[in-house]
Amino acid sequence: MKAGKFLAVAITALTLTSCVSRKQYDALNLNYKQSIENLAERQREIQDLKSVNSGLTSENALLKDQNNALKSSLDACLSNAGKGSANIDKLIGEINASNKYIKQLISTNAKNDSLNLALSNKLKRSLDNVADQDVEVKVLKGVVMISLSDKMLYKTGDYNVLPAAREVLGKVAAVIKDYDTYSVLIEGNTDNVPLNSANLPRDNWDLSALRGTSIAKILQNDFGVNPNRITAGGRSEYNPKTTNASVSGRAENRRTEIIIMPKLDEFMKLMDIAPVKN
């Protein structure tokens, strides 16, 4: 623009100060017009470049935002991948611990089964001369159960143990003492015939409980079984082996059971350590 003004001023000066030929004038005028056109073209190019630069600036800002977003997503993925790996390691550890615990239980159960079978066989040999209807020895659900008939142990409605039954209890006590890591549960059971009395036993609950404690006292006092191994109680008529509708059924239901089993606290210790990681 400054060049155009300078040219115009020069032409005007020449016109005013001296005379020029028509040919010179036309040449100068043409040169002036071309300069004006060139200047306008340059201005358009500058404007176009400014527009391109503005667009590139906006695009660059957008790319920066996208890059930051991708970086944040990548960081989150890496963080989650680390947590996922830690969770997988934890899960594997728990599975291994559970497998170890299951093996412990299987091993313990197998050991208990072997001990129970040996204990049962020893009791059967010891009680071989006792009538089958008066005593039953069996392994049931991880325990050894000795079922003694009511007629062998007591008089009807009474809880005092008959002298003849003490020999049988002595043989049972000897085996119990050999297996000193086992607990002993004694349960009295009756039939459903009501027992009503002003004195003890007043009902079947009293009768069953007193029969259980009578056996416990004999095992402790007469045969030296450690009392801290013994639990005694009664279940009245509510744990029948068979129907009470017949005489033979009621006779079978009247019984005292001595249950020899692994100590509960030993079992709970095993439960307390399960499952533990390697």
C-alpha cells in the first residue's frame, strides 16, 4: 500500500513539474495497476494463511485434548490391570488354601473312621458274651454308638442301675479309657408312655436324664473315667428308634446310649484354621 501511494505521488509530481510523453504515462499507469493487483493478491494470501493457521491451532488443541483423554484411559487400564492381577493372585491363594483344608478334612475324617472302626471292633469283642438284644455297637456318622437296653440296666420306671449291668459298664469303661482323646456322651431315652409321679422321676424327661447321669456316675466313680470327658443328659420320648405303637417297639425305644466321639474342641480347632493361605 505504501508503494502504491509513493508511485501515485511520484506520477503526480512528474505531471506537475514536467511534461512526459503519453507512452511514458501509460507505462507508469500500467505499472501502478499491476502493483495494486499484486498487493491485493498478497493480502488475500495473507488472509488465507491466517485462516489456515487458525484452523491448525484449533486442530492442535483438539488433538491435545484427545491425547490427554487417551493417556488418562491408559493409566486407568494399567491401574485396573494391576488390581486384576492382584485379585487373581488372591483368588488363586484362596483356592489353594481351600484345597489344602479339604485335604486336611479328608485326612482327619479317614483317620477318625479308622479309629472308630478299631474302637467298635474292640467293644464288640469285649461285649461278645452279652445278648444281642441287650447291647448294640455300631459306627454312625463319625461316632461309635453303644445302645444298652432298658431291661438290662434298670427296673421299670427306675433310674438306679442294676448290679448285673455293672459288668457290662466296666467293659465299656475299659475301652473308653484306652481311647482317652475321645469324648463320651450319655443319653437316656424312654418310650411315650406317660410317667406321672409326685417324686423323682416325675415324668419321662426326669427319668431319661436321671438314667443318663446314673451311668455317668458309675463310669466316673466305679471305673475311673475322667469326668471332664463326659456329658450326660436325657431325650425323654423324643428320639425314638422305632414306633411306640407296639410292645416290642416301646421296649426298643427304652434305652441308654453311650456315644464315643472325637473331642469337640479338637474338631473346632480344625475349623478355626480353615482355610489358611500357603
